[in-house]
Amino acid sequence: MFVEQRVQVKPTRFRVPDICIVAGPEPEEQILTSPPLACLEILSREDRWSDVLERVDDYLSFGVRYVWVVDPRIGKAYRCNAAGLQEITELRSETPDFVVPLDAFFK
């Protein structure tokens, strides 16, 4: 797991998710050029929803399997995929299998 790891999602576009999870061995590169397993965005007051959705779309188009958005001000989280956003109560992945309860973010 990396905090604020730079990810190259397109030849000329870079994103820096709040938390990035990489499966397998730790990457040796400074900038990730292959999709991480998961990207997590934690919203701040300054975030505009349109900007967040653009970042989410970049991650999904790049091939990130799990994209989550957490809004600590209202205590909600969303799983993002091609079908849209779905409110969730935990961050869950299937391969590898792990679960992070949302209260870990709101304490």
C-alpha cells in the first residue's frame, strides 16, 4: 500500500490517488506505469465532484480493478466501476481477498 503514489494513467496524464494498493512485489519504479490493484480517493472540502469523477474514469480506463471514493465529512463511501457508483459499507476486494471496514476511516 502506498500513500500519494504517482500513477501514469495515460501517456501524458498522471494521477496521485490518496491510497494506492499494488498486488505482488513492491514496484521498483518511481511512477507506476501499470495499473495498481486499487486506488482510493479521500474527499476534501475543496474537491469538486466533476473532478473526482474524472479521476475515477482515468483509473478505470487505465485498468484499475478497484476504485473507491470515501467522503469523511458525511461518513459515506462508494465503489466505482463502469456501471457507476454504488454506496458501500466496507472496502472489499476479491482477489486478493481483503476487507476494510469504513469505521477505520471515520475514527
